[in-house]
Amino acid sequence: MLSNLTGWHALIILGVLSAMVLVALAIVFLAVHVARRRRAGDEADRLVQLEQLHAKGLVSDAEYEAKRQEILGLL
């Protein structure tokens, strides 16, 4: 069956497969990009919450700095 394929057929099949791989890579890239942006937003929210807890006196200065550095390290 494959012996009936000409060079043009092989090039077309190769082109289609290459396009499929590029689309798959683009999807993966976008998914990773969105996940990183979402995580950065989550970390910003955590910093705001930590600041609020510190302002209310529910978190000591040492706890605040330690947790702040931990969150910043995740960015």
C-alpha cells in the first residue's frame, strides 16, 4: 500500500504531520503561559491577604517577613 505513494504524497503527509505537531506545541505553550500567569495572580492575592493579616496584628513581624519571602520565592 505504501509503495503506491509518490514523493508528493510523502511531502503532503509530512507537511500535515508537521502542522499537527506545531499546533500541539502551541497548545502546550499557551497552557503553560496561562498557568504561570494564573499562579502569579494567586501569589499576588496571597501577598495582599498576608499584608491584611499583618495589619490586623494577627501575624507577627517575623512571621510576616518569613511568609512574604516564601511567597516571593514562588514567583
